[in-house]
Amino acid sequence: MQRWRLRAACIGADPEMFFTNDAAAKREAKGICKGCPVSRQCYAAVMEAERADATEAPETNRKRRYGIFAGLTSHERWARIYPEAAKLQRERGNAKRKRNRDKGVRNDLRVVPQSG
């Protein structure tokens, strides 16, 4: 274990908040990371691991390392490794949302006007 980890702000915190889909818990975890005295070392370590994984299997990298590390979600870390792919993914998502709005679709549900 790297010695810097012993000084991490997350030591003693509930690990579940770093590995959840709950938005409030994610914000709390990111807040802990934000004030961490070893955030730079944590960031360097997790990004080194992410890049190694990305070299082995880029298409599955985002799914392999789940959770908040160094104040970043897996998607945020992936976007830093593959900025062009992340930009393209955002553009595709924005275009899909615009098409759905134009069709009257919201949150994957079709809006049906009620007759009155």
C-alpha cells in the first residue's frame, strides 16, 4: 500500500458512498475528496490504473473501474483519458435529446396530448 493512502480524507468514511448511484452520496464523496490532503497522489494513482486498463481494453474501461476516486466518477475519468470520444458522446447525446424533444419524447416517454 502506498503510504500516502494512510493520510487520505476518505479513511474512516463509509465506503458505500464512493460506490453508489445515489446522487447525494456521490456529492458527499466528492466533497470528501475535494478537501483531501493527498488528492494529487490519488488522482495520479487512479489515472495511471485507468490508462493501463484503457490500453488493455479501451471499449470496456469505463465499466471496469466503478466508483468515486480522486473526486471523479468513472465517466469523468474516462472523459479525461479519451477527450475526443467524450466530446463525440456528448454531441451524440445532445443530438438525440434534441430529436426526442422535436418528436415530443421526454425522458424516453412519449408525451401524449390529453384531449380536453
